[in-house]
Amino acid sequence: MNLNFQAGKTPLTSRQNPVIYLAVAVVLAIAAVLLGIRFIQILRRKKMESPEYIEKEKTRPTKKKDCVQLIEKNKLNPEYKDILWYICKKFEIPNILYSINSFDQLDNCFREAYISLKENGNQKLINLLFRLKFDLDGVFATSVVYSSTHSIPVKTKLKLILKKSITVMSNLIENEKNYLTMEVPEAFLESKYKPDELDRIAFTFISKTGLPYAFITRFIRWQKQGEKTYMIVNHTHQLMTKTQRAFKRKNVNEGCVFYSAKFKKDEKGEKYAEIGQKEYTAKLMNISGGGCCISASLPIKEGQFIQLNFTACGDTVSPVGKIVKSRKTNMHGVFNLHIQFINISTEDQNKILAKVYGYE
């Protein structure tokens, strides 16, 4: 096979062939275009990284494509696109890709949006708004992760986890350089479960954005100040984020009542809850759109159903729930019942969510 190909009869005529020059020109043109594109990309990147450009991007109004980009980037529910765009447009929120980090500002906009939607009575849209709010809080929370107990704000409510799954609520009143000062219930000071010096103890708490944390530290001592005795514990850098819930949870301490409940089937074979007549009193300890925890004097077994009545947004809500965990507390004859809502109307759930977010 002869591989000595020539465009002309001689090397000289081959070099003079216009096809060769055209091919070279095309190659050079393509190279020039590619270099030009690369140069433009470098200039564009420099422009986008400049403080002036970033500041301009932060302050410009949100565009619909920004909402789509935020949702796709964080793998959120695509159903959020319209409600997020509605909120951004109605309240003229600056570029949401940056405003996502302005927690308080965004929270005020969601509050106003809730009030507006509430007037229209669109319960499904309100429910979607709260779900979007929860997921956006999660996006913000992951960008503001506590790395040490030094970062925990004063007045944070912390749950002390003791042996046999007994829990005690405490209040952080001082966060000093070398220690944390906790206020605990007076009854706990007389409990046999209270820790000794240098005992390892565990706490859980929920950050402002709703992200749950847990940490283990050492108890230092009890400290008397006036008529009160406080718990002094060490700092730690070993904070762990806990599994996120489906809804934000709020600690409360208010009265509620509950009734026994049984599920039966009607003539069409559809389930309904039959509610008992006897009323029992309890304390509502925490609440979310998906469940709650109550403190009661009855050792109700796990797996049983009850209907709760408590106040949210000035009205009585009555969700039916299943007891998924029952734990004895450090107080005699008192049990913490953890309840998962399994039968709740969208309207009642929205009222609970408004209570949780402080939109009442």
C-alpha cells in the first residue's frame, strides 16, 4: 500500500494547492475561536468573583429561575417552585440564592405569606408553605453548624438524658469560656438519678433553625447561687447532628386533655376513630406537625391510640395519635408519652405548624 499521498504532482505543487491553505486556515480559525471563548470565560469568571458583581447579585430582585435553581441545587420537592416564587415576588425578596442565609428576614416574609394565605382559606397551599419553610430552614441550618458547645446561645433549652431513658429539661443560663451553667428543676436535685462529679452525661437540644444536636460531656459540680442550685458541666467539641424530623418541633409546657381511641370500620369498610368518653389531663411537653410528647400519670402501653385536645391558633385541635414510646420520668408516677399523629386534618396540622413557628 502506498501511503505517500501528495495534493499535487510534485512537493512544490502540493504546497501551492489552495486546499492545504484552506485546511490550515480552518484549523487556525477554530483555535482562535476556542481561545476567544476561553478568554471570555476567564473574564466572566473574574467579573462574577468580583466584590462589585457579588454585591449586585445579592441585592437584585429574585427571578423565577433563581427559585428553580435553589430547589434543584438542594434537591427539594419540585412542588415548591410556585409557592417559593409567589413569596419572593410578593415580598420583593432579594436574590433568594443569597437571601436563604438571612434567616430572620426570610422568616418574616413566610409569616406574612401565611397570614395572606390564611385569609384566602387555602389549607393545602398553607401546608405546602410550612413544608417549604421547614426544608429551607434545613438548608440554612446546614450552613450554620455548631462545632462546639461554646456556640450554644444562652437560654437554649437542653434535654438531659439519664439512665433508663429518663429525661430532664434544663435551661442554659451561662456559657462561659471554661464551663456551661444549667438550670434544672428543683425536684431533680433530690432524685437518685442526678449525676456525681465527673460523670459522663448526654444532652440534646434544637438550634434556632430547628436542627437537632446531641453531645456528651462531663458533669463538674453543683453550684449554689442564692436560693438556687445550678449544674456546671464541661465544654465539648464533639457535637453531633441528629436525624432530622419531618417537621420542626417546639418545646412547650401547657395543659391538654386526652381520650382513649379505637379504630373501627364502617359499613363501607373505611376506618374511623371511636373516641372514649373519659377525659384524662396531661401536660403537653413538645409539639410538631407530625406528633408530640405529653407528660401524664398513666403508664399507657406503646401501640395504643389516643385523641388529644389542646389549643393552637386560639382554637382546639383534636389529632388522633399512636403512642410510639412510653418512658417513666424521674418524678414518681409520671410518664412521658411520645405520640405520632396518624389521623389529623390539614387545617388542624396547619394550626399546629403555625404554633410551632410562632405565627399565631
